[in-house]
Amino acid sequence: MPKTNARGFVLKEDGSYDLSAPPPFSLQDLKAAIPAHCWRKSVARSMLHVFLDLAVVAGMAYLAHTYATWWSWPLYWVAQGTMFWAIFVLGHDCGHGSFSDNRQFNDAMGHLLHSFILVPYHGWRLSHKKHHGNHGHIDNDESWHPLTQTQYEELGWMARLGRSTFPASLLSYPFYLIWGSPGRSHSHYHPHSDLFNKHQRSMVVTSDICLAIMYSLLAYGMYAIGGGAIAKLYWAPWLVYIVWLDTVTYLHHHGVQEHADKMPWYRGSEWSYLRGGLTTLDHDYGVFNKIHHDIGTHVAHHLFPQIPHYHLQEATEAIKPILGPYYREPAPSPGPLPLHLFTMLKRSFSTDKYVPDAGDVVFYSNPAEAAKQKAQ
């Protein structure tokens, strides 16, 4: 029998916690600790966030188009790209059903918000649901899932550049939507993709039509005010938003503070929804925490995606005493800008290349580690 402490947390031989072992609490234990009001969704509160975000986006676009100079454009691109990312997060709530209790209203708002930033709402929603339902499972997870050593070694240079090379991988999201990721080749736009069943195909077509409308509006904008203006007003911020999306979603599942503290991945009977959800991470994004609607509060969200984003911090505080060492307290941002996260990103991309081809509880490794272990 494994050695445990008084609370039932499994210990390693050196006395540290074995966070790859089953936890001494259940999903129901965590759910029961969360205050009842945290589960309630407010349409008024959700829509207020939408109106504020869209007002900021429209206001910045107007000011930039009217008054911007050569030196202020980069500031606009970063600020507007950050707001595009905030809009994605609100659409993300729609996809989870945490925006309101009305499914049709959620889907309508999700299409509006995600189409604006060129995300196929239903295609993304359905693959994201698969990610949440299988997170931490090597064979079944969907988003930023690990490659096996064999898969990694078979990648061409372009695939390695896009999948596991900093900073190129931070622009991978559009390619993921079109082609999927290595080992998961499927399109989020094609209704007959293996992501979807026959009952979901019409949903995917609906989202494609919404995207076609948005592309038409962009084309009209090019006709009305010029391609250069649309490039500066929309496409440059859109690229910043893509970097935000890939950065944050990667850090949800990577980026521990200490290199020796690796996140486990599971196969077979070792996986469970709870154990998979516990391998997510919270991060402190400094001044951006509220701007992007507390998306860095991710552990509680992954376990209970029905909780609206404006209750996630309170829910997290409620379950932390139960989680104990399974909750990895995020490193505080050193200032308004979360510059510490770049160190985590660079280290993780350089060390987390693949997982072993076999084993039910495994961790990321890389060719240098493999060579060192072989030499020993």
C-alpha cells in the first residue's frame, strides 16, 4: 500500500506528495463545498460584459481609424487584440452553457461573438467539449494533447515548428481549426469531420454560414475604406488575439513553476475525469485577469465548466482546502504585466516535447532527458 499522510494524500519515498496518484476526495466533495450562488447564471451580468467589451472594441477602432499615428498603431494592435481575446472568453462561456440557462440564447450569442473573431462556434464548441470530457487522457484529449515519442520523432520540421517550438507555436490556432493537430487530423469547419456525428453536421454548417457573413463584412470593409485600413484595424489585432489564445490555453495545461514538478498524463483505467481535471493550472495574468474575465482561474472551470466566469474565483477559494497540494498556487505576477509567464512558456516548450509510448501514468520528456537516462 502506498504511504499516505493523515488526510490520505499519497506520499513519495522522499516525503513529497505524489500528485499523479488518485486524490483522497471526490468530485462530489468539491461540488458540495462550492456556495450555491456560484452556480447561478445571470443574463444581465453576462450581457453587461458583452456590451462593455464590444463598446471598448468599437471605441478603440473608431479612435484608431480617426486619430492613430505611426507610433500608436502597435499600441492599438495589442490593446484591441487583447479585447478580441476577451470576446473569445465570453463566447467560450456560451459554449459551456455558463452564459445563461437558455441553450438557444447561448448559441445565438456564441455565434455572434465567435464569428466576429473568425471562430467556428459549433465546431469549436463540440471539440472543446471533448477536451473537457477527456482532459489528461493521452489518447482521447483534444486540445494541446501530448504527442508520444514515436509521433514526435515522425513529425516533419514544419509540424515541429508549429506544434512544439516557441514562439512559432503561439500562432498555431488557425491551423488547428483547419487541420487539427498531429495525431488528431480533423477540420472544425467540415461537417463530415470525425469530430462530429450526423446529428451535429447541421450545427457545423450553421457556424460556417455565420463565418461566411463575417468574411463578407470584412471584404466590404476593404471595399469601403481600403485593404490597408482593415489590415490595421482588424487583422493585426486578430494576430495578437491568436497569440493570446495559444498562450493561455497552453499554460492551462503546462507551465509549472518548478521544472521538477511535472504534470501527469494518463492512459486506460488510471484516467478519470477528476484526475484529468486536476492536471490543469491557474495562472496570474496581472492587469489582464479581469480584462479577460478570469480565464486564468482554470482548475475550478475545468472541473465545473457550468460555473460562470464571474464566480470562478470564489469557487476556487471554496475548494482549495479540499484540493490541498493538488492545487498548485499560481506564481504572482511581478507587476501589472505577467512577464514571468514568458519564462514558463520558453522552458515548457523546450522541455515538454513528448510522453512515452507506453505506460498508464506518464510525464513529458524530451530527447536530452531521454539521452541522459539512457547514459545512466
